[in-house]
Amino acid sequence: MSDLKLTYFDFHGGRGEPARLALSMGGVPFVDDRIPIAEWPERKAGTPFGAVPTLQVDGKTLTQSNAINRYVAKLTGLYPSDFWQAALCDEAMDAVEDVVNQIGSTMFLPDDEKKSKREALTEGMFPLYLKQLSKNLEENGGRYFADDRLTIADLKVAMLTRQLTSGILEHIPTDLVERVAPDLLGHFERVMKDPSIKAYYAKHGVEV
Ligand SMILES: N[C@@H](CCC(=O)N[C@@H](CS)C(=O)NCC(=O)O)C(=O)O
């Protein structure tokens, strides 16, 4: 078994969380390197692209969240072996990445600009993506995004649903998902009810 170290910010969510969940669900030992936000300026230069997550595998560093997600999902049985199902899995993860990139681009804007950009996203891109993700879910059986079972794609979509509904993003209404893609809320509940996910958050003292 390779030595694994997953590095990401010290909070329960974001681009690093699906890989943390997948490794924990699969019982794969890894060093859970959580960077306190205050330490990021000094850690940033030590990462290949000035960003996290990163995954060290036997001392070699892998970057890009979805590459990391696929790698750990293959290790843990959370990635489909069928090529088409694998592509559906990738499609959902890349769609989430499109949304996350837009959210990221507003993070450090002055508040008036942040407000207008987030309002525009709430009227335009976000409903488009959420509705299409919901449609993909339905077309793939209504329960999971690929392979008719929980895969890494479900973990990534669930993290987005949680981010959008949690109220941590100012100027994005917490009822947006409910209004435009309510099936994603049912999907979120389904994912969070998975016993190994419940056990993971219980271990970390997080209510889900
Ligand atoms: N394309 C990269 C984006 C990575 C990224 O932007 N990560 C954010 C956290 S979610 C980050 O490191 N932000 C801090 C910074 O850019 O200084 C990926 O998918 O991993």
C-alpha cells in the first residue's frame, strides 16, 4: 500500500473533502494534513500550482482535485470500471468544478462586486447547472450519478449542495437548490445517510 498524504484546508468541505471522505470510506490509511487558513501564506509556495488539494503518493505530489478524486476513488472502489459510467462520473465532477470555479472567482471581490456577481450567477449559471445536474441524476436512475451506486461523483456533488445550502456564501440564497433542483437535496440526504459517511462525520464531531 502506498504512503498517502492529502493536504487541504482545515474545514469540512470544498475541493479536498471528497477525497478525504473516499479514503476514509475505503479504510485506506492516509495522513490528513489540514492547513489552518492562517498558515496558508507560508504553505502556498510549497505547492506546485499555489493551490490545494494536493495528494502525496510515496513522496510524489499529485495536484488538481478531480485527478486526486479519480485516483483515490480507484483505490477505494468508488470509481466505475465501465467506461461510460466512468465518463458520467467525470461529467458530474467537472460540472461541479465549473460552478466551484465561479464561486472561487467571487471570493475576494469587494462586497458590492461580490454581491452583483453572485446575484448574476444565482440568476444564470447556477440554475442552469443545478437543473442539468438534477436531470443527469434522473437519467441515471434518480439515486446516484453513475453506476447506480455511490461513487466519487456523488461525494463531489453533495459537497456543492452543502456549500450552496449552508448559508456560508453571502448573496447566494440558501433556498436556491430547493427552488431549482430539489432532487439534489434528496440526493444529498441519501449520500449523507451512507453509514461510512455518518461514521466519518461522527468521528470528526460534525453534525450532518
Ligand atoms: N484546479 C484546481 C484548483 C485548486 C484551487 O483553486 N484550490 C483553492 C482551494 S479550493 C486554493 O488553493 N485556494 C487558495 C489560493 O489560491 O491561494 C483543483 O481543482 O484542485
